[in-house]
Amino acid sequence: MSCPICQSETHKAYRPFCSRRCADVDLARWMNGGYAVPSQREEDQDVDPEQDLRPH
């Protein structure tokens, strides 16, 4: 199995990564929105964050 970040051989302590650095790179990508799961739900598309969605 190779590291999904740098393609090096994995290390048991960091599996599926080869090092703490690659694990941190992956975590940063998740936290910064670098990875995303596409959605087909209509309500998820182009929502204006300024729009007040609370009932009046």
C-alpha cells in the first residue's frame, strides 16, 4: 500500500500514510475544503449565506 499523498511506502503508525507530515497534509486538505463530496440535492446548491432562512 502506498501513501495517498506522496506515494511512498506506508508506515504502520501512520497508516494509510507514510508519515505524520502526510497525515497532516491530508487533514489540512479536509479542513480547507480541498476535498468535497458532491451533492445532487437542490437545497445545497447556490445558497446565499446572507439570506435569513429562519421563519418569520
